[in-house]
Amino acid sequence: LITAYRDHAHALARGTSANACMAELFGKATGCSKGLGGSMHYFDKKNHMYGGHAIVGAHVPLATGMAFASKYRKEDRVTLCFFGDGAINQGGFHEALNLAGLFKLPVIFICENNFFAMGTSVKRSTPLQQIADRAAGYNMPTEVMDGMNFREVRDKLSETIASIRRESHPAFVEIRTYRYRGHSMSDPASYRTKEELEKFRLEDPITRLRAQLTREGTLTNEQFDKMDKAAKEAAMASVKFAEKSPEPPLDELYDYTYVTGDDNPSAEYQPTAAAVAPKRGKKS
């Protein structure tokens, strides 16, 4: 899995602990990126969580590379690439989808369409009627899903993943969801009406799932409340863990940034100045 900078729930879903996530927010050494990445750069190789990327759309080509590696190594893996509606107009997005379609790579491009790229409505940024139509140019199957319906997303994505495992191919999924708050703390979200916001609040996926499960008798309201309380307690416990965790050592500041020839066993060839110098030709 690889995603953009709203990566917290994705990491938890992949199995990264709440402690490791919170410690990363605090910039502590016990964080999933050793405190060096911060909120937008979660990384957990053990659980196959490959970021957390702050530049809009920059990780989409990386997802294509990951899927290429899986196919090249003949691994039974499917890459899930999450991004927002603001990423679909980036150049790298198109290059990535083009190569994925050309090489029939095992990757699902998942657009979390909440209708606003920061404060710009999708209607003002693209002429498409639906974002999923963009993938038609790259000859890959598409699906539009109700992101406020947990079961629909789970079941349809499972079907797509199963199809890719049977025969390698890419797919594009548009999951329509909604953002209740502004893009950031400084965003008053004045570009939408209160009526629109309240309408979508009634469709909250957690509220809807709770209503479905209690109506079916799968879980009681008391059980839900108990789960909710346990989740809040886990979150608070992770805050205490992060507060008590040590800061990253200053002498390790560059250990995960640069690679030198001495540190890299595969770097056997070190070109001389003469080898890399441009050759001078005769003047015409």
C-alpha cells in the first residue's frame, strides 16, 4: 500500500501500531519512520506500508514501480495506490497509468474523491463527468464506489483484487467520500454550504455501519460503545507512549537520507573524474 499525506488510517489498517503512528507525529525515535518523517511520511516496510508522500501525485509513479517489481519477481501481490482528486491532473499520474496499462501491472489506483482539492471543487478543475472516466484512455477497468458505504467498498475492492490475482492487470477505482472539516486548521471551508455539510454528516460511514449491524443484530449499541471507548483509550495510551519516547539522536540525522559508496555494497564502480568529464570534439 502507498498513499498521499493523509496516511494515518492507512498505516493503522496495514498493521502499524497506534504507538508507532503517534510517536511519529511527535517526531520521536520510536515512530514508524524513526521520528524523521512526521505526519505526512509514515513508512512501515514490515507491514508493507510504503508511505505517506507529501507532494501531490508524486507517489503514483512509485506505485507503478512497486507493481512492476511484484510482476517481475512473480510475487502474488497487488499494489493499492491511494490519492485524492487533486492528483489526477498531475503529469506523473498520467505517465504512471500509461505504463501500468501497457505492462498490465497488478495495481489498483484508488482515487479518494471528496470533491475538493484543498478548496477547489472538482467541477472547477476538470471537465470530466466522473473521475473514473480518465482511466479509459489507459485501457483499464474502472469502478465507481460509494465511499460512505463500508461494505460496498470492501466487497467490490475484494472482487477487483481477486481478478488481478487471477490475471495481472491494473484497475482504477473512484471512491466518492467527503471531508467534514477544512483542508487544514487554517481552512474555514467557506467554499461549501452548511446544508451540504449536514447532508453528508448523515451519511457518515461509521454511523451507517453501526446502524446496519445493530439492525441486523450482529452487534448491540452497548458493544459498539465499548469498542468506541477502547479505541479512545488506545489513542490516549499512544499519546503517553509518544510523550515518554526519546528524541531521535542527532548523530543519526543523515543515516536515512544519504547513501555513500562505502555504505552500499553494490556500489563497486566509482567513476573517476576523467570518466565522467565531457569529451571535447573538434570545432566545426
